[in-house]
Amino acid sequence: MNNHRLLPLPMTRTWTRIGVPYTADKQESLTAIFDHLDWQPFPAKVGFSEGYALQAVINEFKIPTITELAISHLLAPFGLYGLHCQYANGRAKVYILDRGLNVFVIASDFWPNHQAHRTHDKHHSSPPPPHA
């Protein structure tokens, strides 16, 4: 009998150092924007400048598999893009700021793959661990 179950692991948000001038005192409002991005299946039709910027980030960070894309103009005159990516060890959402002349990652969220956790069942030969 299978006595393993998968436990969800928590998401970790990382704010980049390069993004500090744009995020230092705005993390709460940026989090609200991130939470309300409109994610579209990837690939999606985007404008030339957005596509060029996103391709630069995808190539620079060697992002293997993208499942969704978000584009927001809430930070105008800057663009805000999101890439929902799948990696072997989990999935990530990468948040990108486009200043027109350059683009850079300002934050990312990472969800590791589930972790197997042994559970006790009556058919398992060893007793459950003692409670501390």
C-alpha cells in the first residue's frame, strides 16, 4: 500500500538587487500588481518591443519551458512582464521591468516540486514517530 503523500511546499519570493531602485519602497504595491496580472497561455501574440525584451530575458536566463505570459502597463511609462516557467525542480513566475532601453528581472516567485512525506497506515510495519 502506498504510504506516501505529497506535501505542497511554500512559495518563495525573491526581490533582485538590480531592481532595488524600482522596488525598495514599492514591494507591497508591486505584490498587489503581481497578484492581479492577467496570465495568457504561452506562446501569445505580443508587440515587437515586448517580444524583443522577453526574448532577451529568456535567452539570458536560459528559461527552459514557459507556460504563461503576462503583460501589464500599470507601471507606465515602464512595462511589466511576467513569465510563468517550468523547471525540473519546480515552477517560477519571473517579473520583468522594461525601461525601454533595458529590461531586468525585479522579482521572482518559486514553488519547489512537492516533497514526498511518509504517512503511517495500519498496513505499514513500523510504528509512527513519537510525538515531541
